[in-house]
Amino acid sequence: MSSGPTAGPSPVTTSPLSALAPHVDSGEIPALVALVARGDDVHVEVRGRIAPDGPPLERDAVFRISSMTKPAVAAAALLLVGDGLLDLDGSVEPLLPELADRRVLRSIDADLDDTVRAHRAITVRDLLTFRMGFGLILAPPGEHPVQRALDALVLGQGRPGAEAPPGPDEWLRRFATLPLLHQPGERWTYSTSADVLGVLLARASGTPLPDLLHERVFAPLGMRDTGFHVPPSSLDRLATLHLPGGGVSDDPATGAWSRPPAFPQGAGGLVSTVDDWFAFSEALRTGGLLPPAAVAAMTRDQLSPGQADGIFLSEGYGWGYGLAVRDDGRYGWDGGLGTSWAIHPGSGVTGVLLTQVEWSQGPPAVWWDFWRIVEG
């Protein structure tokens, strides 16, 4: 089914998103909630069932948004910068002393003890731009020595929810036993910076990350269903997570999001709804959360030529603070558990796609069709 704008009645129209129905009707994906907004013209499409043999999905269904967590954490960081609690170009070491005196692998293929001294300290800006010198390694599982160490330390650097990392202080202590892959500021490497940033925000504010995000971002924007877990009263609205091909990957009643995590992952731990995330989008687009200068910096490519990896960030894409930025000004990011979001400020178009099928080999067919509709 489809609906018009969230506020007040609207004439019955055919949603452009109805073209996504075949992806659900064919069984390719179990369900979806999709939104496209062009100014005040908002269309939402809701299709499928919340679980195998479950009731029909509703618009307020809760989804694991995985890496779409990153821009929310980046926004909170910029709020703390505005408060004077963080300095973009200041060292993280006063708040994260575990990361002092970093060692760096002599080369990306070096053994863990073949290191040199870091040229400088890691800064807050390094974390926001993913240039701290550490991130996911694109190699077969277990092949790289750092990958093996990450697995042994249970730092949750794989699929969100697959591991149960320890609490923030212990997580950082373990992480600090590893060398960096690159010198700080030298290269863009994906994801881990956002987890470190989450620990930094909690220490800078004196507030656990879930509470900080609720107080400074979610509650002010009316994002009542966004957080690091789903309370028991709302678990019936959490969509079942599926593997490609249809198997269940995370059961709402017993899975990783049914209880507060020991380590709230800034890189990928949030759940949300389409209306919550649209509220966040509109706050960025219209200046309802951050000062215009902060939004401009967040949504501007911060990388130098050659710093992007060419894989997570393909040609035509750069990185701002916690999100990707395209050459034409569009910004946003995807979640590998089946979600996608972007804003094109030039045309005033916003798109949000929420499914709950893990990606295995890049975006699925529904992703391509959705963005063709949004950008058409």
C-alpha cells in the first residue's frame, strides 16, 4: 500500500514507488518500506510481511539500519564541537589515552610487530573523516594478520549483531593493542573510526552514547523509535532480518537488538523507522539540528585526491563527516543489512529505502530500481 504526506489528508495518487512491488511479490525480498520526498510531496510505499507467516508490514515497522548509524553519530559529534567539548583538530588522546603512542604497520601486509611510530596523534577530524589509519580490510576472512587479531579480540568489525563486543572501555583497551594500518590522516579506511568516535563522544559528554544520541538528536527531532535496541513493547514491530535467499538471520524476539548492547556501536548499531529517519533527513536538509556551517562541512567531501579506497567509495564519491558525498552534491549512505538513504540538496529530493535482507555482493536489484525512481 502507499500513502501521501504524513501530515493531514491528501488526494489519492499513484505513488511512483509502487513500481517496487514486484521485488516483494516475486519473493526476492520479504518486505520493504520506501520513501521519496520532493519538497512537501512525500510518498511512502509499504509492502510485504514483517516476518515469515507474520502480519503485513506497517509503516511504523522498525529496521536495523546498520551503517546508516554513522551520520547520526557524526551529527552528535558536531554538536559537541559546537558546545566546545571537542576540538575538530585536537588530539583524541586526552579523552582516549589508550590511543597514545600509536604504532603503524610498516606496510599493509606486514606482521603485527613490524611497525613504525605514528607521525602524529589521531584527531577528532580523523575519526569523522575515517582517516584515523584503521578500518576494514578487504581480504578473504582470516587471511590478514590484523583480521585474525580482530576476530580474536571480538571487536565486532563484521556484520552488525554477529558478535557481542565488550563494553566501551574494554573494547578500546583491546583495540589499542593493535597497530594502525596507515599513518593518521593518510588514507580513508572504512567503518572502525565510527566505533572509536562513539567511545570518544561518551567520554567527552560524560554520557553513555545511547543516552547522548537520544538527548541531543533523537528526542529533539521526535525520533521515538530510533536507538540501539528495541524495547519489549515494540519488538512486534521489528522486522525479521533475512539472509540472501530467505533464511532468518536475526529473530526479533531473541536477537541482538532485543536487549541493550554492552557496546553501542557507532558504526552500525541503530534501529529506526522510515518516519524517524525522514525527520533526521529533514533536520539536516533544513538546518533543524546543526548550524548551516556544520551541515555544509558534514556534507562536503573532506578527502584529498587519492585517499578514497575506490571500493567502498567508488569513482565520483567522496566522504564528508560520517557519510558519502557524490560529485553532484548528493549525500547519504547505505546499510549493509538492507537499507539506503540519500539527500540531493539541489533538487530537494530525499530517498529512504528500508528492507531487511543482508547484502552479500553489493546492492540488490531493489536498490537500483529504487534510486532510478528517486532520481528519475
